[in-house]
Amino acid sequence: MKILAIRLKPEADLKQSLKEFSLQKDIKSGFILTAVGSLKQANIRFANEENSKVLQEEFEIISLNGTLSTSGLHLHIAIADKNGQIIGGHVNDGCIIYTTAEIVIGTTEEFTFLRNFDEQTGYQELEIKVMGNG
């Protein structure tokens, strides 16, 4: 496993920055190991909802999970408001960094993560290509 790290600065778009980082570092099969930081705007799609919701408030990033590659990303986030109330869901473009986001990413050469349209779900879903003898 190879480990990469990135710090996002204020005003950066979380998802767009991770897309750019994946392309820049030629990540074929990445996964979020840990992340902390804050958002000043969150754009999250909640479970079983068609559209995402934009929330404008300062939030702490409690958790960020998902997979990323040059083929695409799938990220979920949990954030806490000023009262400690936690909400979470699917990360969309428009999650804007407030002060910082410190993200550690693991990668492996055993797989390549691809994103292809799945007729059953209607979304770009993960296809795992095993590399080498596997």
C-alpha cells in the first residue's frame, strides 16, 4: 500500500480538489484512510433522495469515506454543526473548505477502480479490476 496526503485550504471545493489530486497523482485505486477539517458549505445528497441539499454553516468534518481513482470518486461525509448535531450523506461538488481539510489516502496496485453506468441503479458504480495474477 502506498500512502498519500493532501491539505486543502480555505475556499477549495472538497470533491473537485480530490478529483484533481487523483488525476495529478494518477491514482488507480484509492481509498480514504482518514480526514479531518471543516466546511463552510456542504452540498450533500441524503439517503434515497433525488437531489442534494446545500447547507451554509460552519461544520466540522467528523468522517470522510470512499473510493477514488482517475475514473471517478464516490465519497460519503459526516459533519457536525455548532451544536454537535451530526448529519451525513453523499458528497457532491460544492462542499467548500472553511479552514482546512487534512486527508490521508491509501492506494494499492492490486486493483484498478473503474466507474461505469449501472442500469439497475442508474448511477456510475464501482467496477473492480483485479491486476496481475489475482
